[in-house]
Amino acid sequence: MSEPDYVHPQWGEARQVHDWRNHIPEEIRDIWGTFSVGQRAALHAWAEDLADMEEWD
């Protein structure tokens, strides 16, 4: 079973639109590895909600 992408995100592979990784501030990315998997999941859910609300022309 593979782990979710938020456990070890590939920050540089974020797509331009509707990608949760674009909504995680650099300061948080820098300390991502210090968070528990549960904390990462919560941050991912928050950022995913933001990405889902994006509107592009």
C-alpha cells in the first residue's frame, strides 16, 4: 500500500491550478518533516479545500 502524496510531497511538481501544494507557505514546507502524519493530513485537507475553490479564466 502506498502512502498518500502529502506524507512526502514533491513540492516542485505542483501543477498551476487546483494543486494543494501551492497553498502551503514556504515556512511550513521547510518544517513539513517535523509534523506527524495526522498533522500533515490536516494541513493537506485545509490546502485541498483552498485549491478546490480556485477559479481561473
